Amino acid sequence: MNWNDPPPCHWALEVGDGYGIGVVRDNHYFHFDETNGTERIRKIDLATGTVRWSRSYPLNYRDMYGYETGPRCSPTIAEPLGDSDDAQIFTYGVAGQLTAWNCDSGEQQWTVNLNEKYDVVQNFFGAGSAPLIIGDQVIVMVGGSPAEQQTLAPGRLDRVVPNGTLMVSLDRTTGEVNWTGGDDLASYSSPRTIWLDDQDYLLMFARDHLWLLDPTSGQSLGKVFHRADILESVNAMVPVVDGNRVLISECYDAGAAAYDVSVENGQASFQTVWKDPVGRRRSQSLRAHMSTPILHDGNVYACSGRNAPDSDFRCLDWATGEVKWTALERRRSTATQLGDVLLILKETGSLHIVRATPDKFDELAVWELEHDADDRPALKYPCWSAPVIVGDRILIRGDQTVLCLALPDQNSI
């Protein structure tokens, strides 16, 4: 088999509402979605596609813009703590329900509705930030407000005041709150760590700012503003980190910025490396929206643009922001890296296999997954999750289906 051969399908899984793809542990795939008024987590045998267990709980959520009801983010796996043999999986639902499950048995260990606990004013598309595991903590982006702000009109985030609960840390075992920190509203980005001066810090791209927090206490060390001056704008990409350098981007007006981050005497500094001109879209290096860019050999590969008509896939220089090339115009996409190859999934369902090189858009093959095949159904729009590679298999999600396809032998191509 090579890239130009039709990919054999191991199995296809019918899925409900939602936009995230699942996660894999020990030859099992875990998928989180919505069906029949419940949010559901399922454990699936990666080899056969057989469902090993399924658990669910009631969901009360209505999207104010008419998007699907299901989860916006993927679950998070946590390896066993101490002498325990029990790995955990954490789901964070569209209405703010955080739940800990036993990976092996599917037993629900604890659950808490963080929207209710911290009086979150519903943003445009619900909660959409994946949980982060640091040691015995599960850390999530919440962005609560004073209780009286629940009476505000839907979508009026310009009137919402944060109350210091941007991030919430809970004990993995009990669900008890350890700390809250950060005075901002939530975004659709997911938190991550950054290693500075032999210490882990918590980095998150919230609604208004890029924040740096102490993960042991939740203390804010500093922030830098980055958001379009438009009410209905969102920050969604996960920050890209290399050493102490951080790249963030949005697609509405501000574009991208790269910062060198440092901490001295408990205060964070964000030194600008390069930054797009605000409001000048044609002059901006990167307008990342839902998908997170890929950094490879000093170059960034990413989808740029808000909607299909003004989107493309491009390569830019990590150090300067200079755009090297653009391709796949007029459609949004997500991408996953496999060695020196990029697997770029257009939102309409075709998978483009592209050499990761700044010299040109070097397309090796295209898998037309939006069409039916003898051994699999077609992928349907929207395909908004980046593919997941597990050994010699690739998992790809469309609107109602997850496909498990065979990858070619990398030694033969």
C-alpha cells in the first residue's frame, strides 16, 4: 500500500452530535457525543470497533446559534496515580458538566456542573475546552461570573464581568476544588503547560488574554491582551510552544502574535517577537480559527481564515511570521503530522497528504473520503476535528461517523 492506494477501512462508528474526536488508550478508543438528550461516553475496541461499554447522563443545553447540541471538545485520559491501577477519563460537556470515569469499567467516580457552581453566563457555543491533567489535579477552563449576571440577555458577553474563575483545579480522586484563578471569561482553546526555568507553568488563551498561571496555586503571573474588537469573536486555537516562545492567533481581526515568555520575581513578561497588524487581514501572517497549527523544523503549517470563502492552508516562518506559501484555498481544514508528512483534512471530507516543506505545497496524494466506498460510508460535512494517528491506523471524524482507516507502511513509501 502507498499513499495513492484507497485506504482500507477497519471499521466505521456511528456517532451522535458534537464536534470533537475521541482519545485512545491501551488499544481502546473513547468517544464522547450527544444522543437522545444525553451526553454519552463510549469505550470502543480499536481493533474491531466493538463497543465495550457506554455511559451517559441527561443534558439540558440549547445552542443559541443553532449548532449541534453535543460536546465541543475531546475527553482527557489520566494515567493511574500512585499505587492505583485505575486510569481515568474526564469528560467536559457543552453545558459545563465535568465527570471522572474509570477507564476500565466505565464507573462514574464523581461529577460536577461547573457552569452552575460558578454562575457561568453561556457564551456563544457552550463549553469547549478540554481538561488538562497535572499530577493529581484536573484543570479546566470555566470563566464564571457573579450570580446576578445570569439575568443578562443571551450572547451579551460585552456586559459580562469575570469573577476570578477562568481556571478551576479539582482533585482527580474526589472532585473537590483545589483553587481558582485568572480573571477572564472562557474561550474554546484548551489549557496547556509551558516549561520555564525548570518549572511547569499553566498557559491558556482565554476570551480576552493569553494568561500564565502557577499550576500549584492558580496565582496569576501575567497576561497579554489578544482579541478582536468584535462582540461575536472567539479565541479557539491551543497556543503553540517551542522553548519559551508562544504563538497565538485568531481569525476575526487581530491575527497572530509570537511572544518570548519569561518569569522573574513571580511576574511574567511577554516580549513581542512578531505581531500581525490589527485589522489588516490581507497583511496578516496567520488567522487561525478552530484548528491548532503544527510546528515542524522552524515552520508553522496551519489553516488560516474564518469561513470557507476566505480560508486557506499555509506555511509560515516560526521566527518571523513570513508566509512561504498558501494552498487549498476557500476551505477550512485541520491537520495532523506524521513524520515529515502532513495529513490535512478539509471540512468537506477529503484528506490531503502533503510533504511538510517550506519550499512549496507538495501534495503526495488525496483520499476522497467524502464519497462512499465498498468498505466504508462517506464522511459528511463538517469534518472539524484533526485526525488521530495510532500506530498503523488513522481515526477521522465526520458529522455522523468516525472511520478507522489503515495507514500505509512508512518504510514502503
